[in-house]
Amino acid sequence: QVQLVESGGGLVQPGGSLRLSCTASGSIFIIRAMSWWRQVADNERELVAGSGSRTVYADSVKGRFTISRDNAKNTVYLQMNSLKPEDTAVYYCGGVITSATMSTDNYWGEGTQVTVSS
């Protein structure tokens, strides 16, 4: 079984910074890609940044957010700078992971709340 656990969310003022972390654990053979998504209320979950064969960012966060990975720790980070109120959302970590049984699936963390407000 594979699990993703996020941390690092919280309340920050506009213009501030936060760093989110997500660590994968369990019966992992290889992590093929990891990504960050966000969701506001019942809106559709949107991709914020992804790290796999290439790195991608949503246009709304380019130049402000940076995704990085520590493969030795099975961890992905999202450094968020110059935060804006519209960045407020629940942030989810996603992973495309091949388990020890050689099954490749999409996995999700439970989410961490980020609130940008003065």
C-alpha cells in the first residue's frame, strides 16, 4: 500500500511564502511523477505544478511557485512565494507510482489548507 502525506499548509499574509511537503511511503518500486493540485470548495481540482518527465506549472503560479523533488526521501516540495488571496485553497499532492507489485496507479494525499489573508 502506498500513502502520500502532505504538510506545511497554514495561514499567511499576502506577499508571504509557504513551503509544502509531501512524502510517499509504503511498498514503492518507483515514483514516476509527483504533482501539486489545488481545489476551492466544489470547484474542479486544478493542476498547480508537476514534476515527471518534464516540469509544468499553471500559468497563474509561474514565476512564484517552484516544485522540487528529493528522490532519496520520496518527497516533493512546493515553494510558494508572493502568495495572493486567490491562492487560497486546499492543496493536494498527487503521485504516479509503481508499487512493489508492479502495479502503476495514481495516488492522492488528504490535502492541506493554504489560506492567504491579511
